[in-house]
Amino acid sequence: MVKGRTEVDEQKTSGSLLSWYCPNCGNLLRGFQSTDGTIRVKCDKCLAVSVRKIMSRRHNRFDVFPKEGEETIAG
């Protein structure tokens, strides 16, 4: 891995840029789709990592992981 780059940056990407809002804080997120169909983005505001997988035309899966050292609060 190149110094200063993250694992997210090193993945091979396709040409399509996708954007959505962070489910945690509402910040606008933008990322490129990798060759396996997933988009991994780290939010600049809350530092949560969002993983979006396009399953089909009508089905998107979102996984949100809190920043390291924090826990998810189930409400």
C-alpha cells in the first residue's frame, strides 16, 4: 500500500461516481464503485464508514460502521 493512502483508495474502481447522504450525520458522501460492486466511503464529519452494495436495480444494501473506539447505540 502507498504511504498516505487507505485501503479504500487502493481498491480497483469502475468509472461511475455515486453519492448519498451519511445515515449517521447527514453529510453528503461520494464514492466510486469497485469492480465487485461495492462502494466504501469514510464520512469526513462523523468518521463512520459506509459500505453500499448494489444488489439489483431495486435493491441497495447499506452497512454503517462507527469510527474505531466507539460503539453503536441501539435505540
